[in-house]
Amino acid sequence: MKKINLNFKSLFLLYACGLAPIFLFCGIMSLFGVATVQWDGRNQVGIQGLIFSIFFIPIFAGAITILSWVVLRLGHFIFRTCFKKAMHHIEPQEEEIFFDADTTKS
């Protein structure tokens, strides 16, 4: 299994790319007068709604990234300290899986 290293920058970019279509859709809808973007208790429509929705992408991506990065680091720390032996488990080679030593002695 390939190990994936998710650092802060990677998490931010992944969340930003995931949230961008949603926020851009809301911005485009606000161009047509639909009240999808709200700031300071007022609905933003037109070009202002589109601009606000574009600025919301890094704000929401940053907030979600900070929260998930902290939770993942805490979970990794707990897992590493409580299950240290499990972290150093070595996967068997493919030959060891298919050819057991006891079954080949015939």
C-alpha cells in the first residue's frame, strides 16, 4: 500500500479544490439574483456575490484545514504512543503470502 503524506499545504490545496466548485456555483447563482451569499446579515447578489464567494474559498479551506490537521496530528500522536508495535509492522512479501513454508515441503 502506498503511503500518503498529507501535510498542511496538501490538505489546504485539497480542501480548496474540493470547495471551489461549490462556492463558484453559489457565486454564479448570485449573479442571477439568487441570494446564496450572505455577509454581515445582508444578501450579496450580482458581482459582489461572486467576489465574496471567491474570497470565501480560502477562508473556509483554511478553517477546515486547521481543524482537520490538528485532529489528524493528535490521532497520529495517540496511535504512535499507544500502538508503537503496530506502527513497525512489516507487510509480508508476495512470495510469502502465496507460498507458505509448510505447504512447499512435500
